[in-house]
Amino acid sequence: MTFRISVSPSFGVLGQTDFRPLLLGTSISSLGDKLVPVALAFAVLQLDASPAALGFVLASAMVPMVALLVIGGVWGDRLPRRRVMIVCDLVRAAAQALSAIVLVAGVARVWEIAALQAVYGAATAFFTPASQGLVQEAVVESFLQQANAFLGISRNVAGVAGPALAAAIVASTGAGWALAADAVSFLASAAFLFRMPTAGRRSRSAATPFLTDLRVGWREFRTRSWVWASVCHFGLFHLFVWAPLLVLGPVVAKASLGGASAWATILAAGSAGAIAGGVVAVRLKPGRPLVVVFGLMLLFAPQLVLLAVAAPTLLIAGAALLGQAGMSALNITWFATLQARVPADALARVTSYDWFGSALLLPLGLLLVGPLAATFGTHEILVGAAVWAVASSASMLALPAIHGFRSGALRADVAGAKAFATA
């Protein structure tokens, strides 16, 4: 007997049998991931109270993740993506389980935690490109926007619930047990991926030399001017806008808004906005998706200006809600556009170049913001970040490759690639 699930048009993607286990696995592992920032911070600070030790551990996870993204993208196109993701989930589960064991046993050392987090980061570098490709395989093209919206909502809900849950676990049983919960979440994700009925079984011959695959992926990336121009913008946005917010937001909260509670309020409002943006994006079907992407980026500037003038916390929180709603909706639209317009057998590689280019400059920004603020002033850096956010996004909207880009069924984007190649 066959059972059919009836859903409204806005929830039609939930009727896709391959998508439901992907959504459930992502939701559980996202919740586990959101336990880590709180748990890891308290675990490391208990071993070594210096900020340098915590920075070392955080960098140990981030550096291999960024460095290996492009390689991960190649393998995400060479091998069945579901298999790549299952292996990565098992590796991450092992890394977090070992971290939990040494912490609970009371024998952990900072370098051991850093090494295990490096393994975690390396596995994430292979998981992320493959996951974007698997979404494309799991749903029909007309449901890509909905699929990315539901996945984004699940991550943002985890972003609200995870830190609170982590704080409760750390306070009651210790940081090691929170990392153990993260390990279990990866095992659950792997189990759900294993249960996907048909998706992820595509396999391309790996006979092509690795460097050839790397070059082909780069060609697919660079021959689409709308892709590489957008990624360059995202990278500079992280450098000039996102890094100042992450570093100087807490500084302003401590100096002028009342401390950690004020910053927590702003972050919580941003998370709520991200959920709202995901809900809106479920119904969003833009004819010019890149106009929507860069138009929504303009919403990020008000919170920077309000932080710069140390406006009341609730006013900044409202602006954070608006800004993060826009960021959530634009990310969903961007990934759906990539999945619809990049060839299926190159999507993981193009996605890896996207993630690599977008994240590459963030560590540099995090390092530079403090000294620049000390030299020029916190107010000036935040205002400069707001000006950059508006000016750069408006400049992107003026580019023909952006404002002239229309949604459609040209999955391979052949016309755009030929036009660029002959320009």
C-alpha cells in the first residue's frame, strides 16, 4: 500500500521523499553544531584561561576548513554526494566524541582539543560542497527555493535553541557532555542520509585526473560572471562589514549598552529575524534573483549605524532582526539560483569556490578590526562598514550581469557562459 502526503503549495517540497530525511538529518546536526561555540569556549577556558588559547582552538577548526574547501568540492563531484556526507558525518562524530571523552575524563590538553577540531574542520570542508549538490539531486528544480528555505529555517531555529541548550548542559554536567551530544547529532544525520531512497547515488567516473577536475571546476566558476562577481562581493563583505560587527558589536555593548545581556538580546533578535527571513523565502520566487540578493544586503547597514551611535538596545535589536531576515532570505535565494543554473556534475566544485572565496578574508578582517578601531575609533569603523555595505551592494545592482540576470530553467547557464567567453 502506498501512502501519499498532501501538502500546501508552500510546503510542496515536504512531499519529496528524498528531501524529508535530508531535512531531518540537517536539523539534528545543526542543533548539535550550535552547542559547540558555548561548549568549546568553556572547555578551553577551563584548561587555559588565556584568550589566545581559545583563539588557537577556533582557528584550528577554521583554517583546514577554508583550505580544503576546493579539494572537497572536487570530490563532491567525483563521488556520490550522499556517501561523501555520510563519511564526513562519521568523521565529525568521532572527532567530537574523542573531544568529549578526554574532557569528561579530565585528561584533556589544549593541543589535543585543537587537533580534534582540525579534523572536524577538515571533514566539514568535504561535507559542505557535497551537501549543496545533494539538495539539487533530492528535489525537482521548481522546489529548490523551498528546499533551501526549509534547510535555512532549521539552521536558524537551531541557532536560537542551541546556545541555550548548551549553557544548560555545561552548567549541569560539563562542556564535554555538550560535545558528546554534538557527536550523537552527526550519527543521527548519517542515519537519515543513509535512509534517503534515491538521491545521492549518482556517481561520475573518477578516471579524470584530479587537477583536470580542479581546472574544469574553476572554468565553470569563472565563465559565469554573475557567480565570480557575487563571490568577490561576498568576500569583501565579510572583510569590511561582517568582521567589524562580530568584533565591535560586543565592544559597544560592554562599553555603552549594559554588557553581555544587551549583546545577547541583539543576537537573539538577529536569529529570530533569520527565521522570519526563511519563512518569507519559502514563498519567494523572484524573476530577477540577484537583484533580490543584493537588494536585501542593503538591509544590513542600519544595525551598524545604530551600533556606531550606541542607540538603545531594543532599537539595535530591531535593526538586527531586519538585517538578519534579509541575510537569511538572500542566502536561500543565492543557493537556489546556483543549484538551478550550474551543471549538476560541477555544482560541488562551483559551490566550493563560492564558500572559499566568501570565507577567505574573514580571518584577516577579524585580526585587523581591533587595531584599526584603536587607531581610527570604533564609531568610525562601524560607520565605514555601513557605508561599504550600501555602496558595494548598490554597485553590484548596477552591473548588467546582476540586474540583467533572470531566473529560468537554464540549469547549465550555457547562454551566460558563452556570452562571457566571447566578450
